[in-house]
Amino acid sequence: MRPRRITATSAAEGDIDLSSQFLEELPLNRPFYSACVVSVNERGSRFTTLGSPIDGNFHIGSVGKGLNGLIYTELTQLGRISPDDRLQDYLPLEGTPAGQVTLESCLTHTSGLPAVGGGPATSIRAVLSVFTGGDPQPESFGALMRQLRNSPVQDPGSFSYSNLAASALGHALAAADGVDYPNLVRNRLEVPLGCRNLKVQQPGMQRKANEPKAYTVLGNTQHPWAGVGYAPAGSIRGSALDFTKLLSTMLSVDGPYADAFRVRHTDASGSVAAGWLLDDINGRQIFWHNGYASGFASHVVIDLHRRRGVLISIVTPWPDTDIEAVALELLENSA
């Protein structure tokens, strides 16, 4: 049976005014079946869900790269890592081009590593997953290391978005902290910030009853992104309350992550901070990241000057669902 679409009359949990604001922006260009919306400003925070319990876990995909940037900032401040450290300092990549790549270049997508390892077959598999429902990135840690050892480094210093580099960075950060990647997220984000449901999806982990079910474009069940290898590129899930705590901490004037929003690279493609992208939108400097993975589409926008942030994650099988405009509208009207 096909799921029921969210419409302007769908019931909501949490902040009803926020859900009404969100619903006023519908329809999107694609159907969707559940939604998580968070809005934070100087006066406080609001969050709501539609088609899901308020404590339901949503997948944020590549938005997790921005969370890796928070951890990178913290470990740098603690002296655990240095921006010029190389991947081979933490991962078994000595004697390979990838091993010479710096952590900072992985953070800013300027490493010269390809978008993914394994050649065209890997990219094709990820695209087909929206039809087949398969894990788009099932590689193990060992498989990721093999891909890195066999990957060329081309045109380093120029921006070129790379899930391969982001995954290598996440595992390097974990190694520097003496843990694996799921425990890195647990120790550096979940526990200190009180994000009780924040987690890295892992192989064999069963979907909980309160978690929204994802679907393929054919209406079949979409399996989660659970591969260990590419986990740092986009396998984090969390609840509306978790995302509220994260956004509130990021927007805090004296918070621990201020340096995460320092611009570290600029070229014709734009500017990059610690995993966060920066654009001038309607005359304002907006940090942002989006994500699509395993039937979930997400978007985060942050206005540091006005101390505002919005996160949206929706269940939809369509990778081209445009939620950026909705996020920006909610950001503008969050006062």
C-alpha cells in the first residue's frame, strides 16, 4: 500500500504554529510522506513533525558532513589533530596519493579525491537505489580503504564535492580520538549535547517503531544507508529535539563551534567553512548544507548575523525535491 502524502490538512505534533507556517509553503515539487521542522532564533526554539511522532528519527544525509565539521573544530582546539595532518597519519594509506591528502582539504572538498571510489559502478548503484531500495553506499571500512588506495588525486586545491574525502575525514577523526565513527558521534555530539536519539545508522540496526518509514519512487520500502565505510558522508539520524539542541548550540554566541563557521576556502565555486557551504542569498550570508539519502531529503540554513537557523528533513523518494526555498522562507520569518 502506498503511503499517505503530507498535505496542508495533515495533522502535526509539537509546535502547531511552526507546522502551519511550513504547510503554508506547500506544495513542494515532489510528494513527501513525513516531515521534521526545526526553527531556532535569539528568542528560543520551535520544532514540529508531520506524519511522524515528535520523537521520530529522521535521516539527514550529507548534512552530517557539517556535523563532522563541528567535531573537527573541537578536536583541533583540543590539539588532537592539526589541519595539515595527512590521512595516512590516521588511516592505513601510507604510500598512496590519498595518504598524502590533508584533513583540512577533505573538510573543504579541495582534496582532489573523486566524488566516490570504485568507479562509475558505485555512482550508478547509488542512483538505482531510489528504484531498488538498496543501500546506496554499503561498503565496509575495508572496502573504503581499498577504494582510497586505488583513487587518484586530481587538481587538489580546487573545490570538488567528495563523499570519498568526507568519509575518509570522518574515519580519521575517529582514529585520532581513539574510537570508531559511531562512537565519535556519540562521544562528541550525542552525550555532551544531550541528543539522546542522535545516532549513526549501522549494519543490522533495525528501524524503531517511531522512525518514519522511507520509500522508493515505486512505493516499495527503502533500506537505510548503513554501510560503515561511507557512514561519515551521510548516515546520521536524529529527532526534532536532537536537531534543535544542535542548532541552538551552533548559534550560541559563546558556543564551542564558532570556528566551524570560519571560511577556509573560496574559489569560483563559492566559499566553504568547516563542512558548511556559504552563499550570499538576498543580501545575507547564509551557511547551509543539504542532503539526500535513502528516502530522506534534508536542508539546513544558518544566518549567524541574526542568530537564526532552520532544519527540515522530509521523507520523499525523489532526490530532486526542492526544500531549500521553504527553509529560507522559514528562516526569514522566524523572528
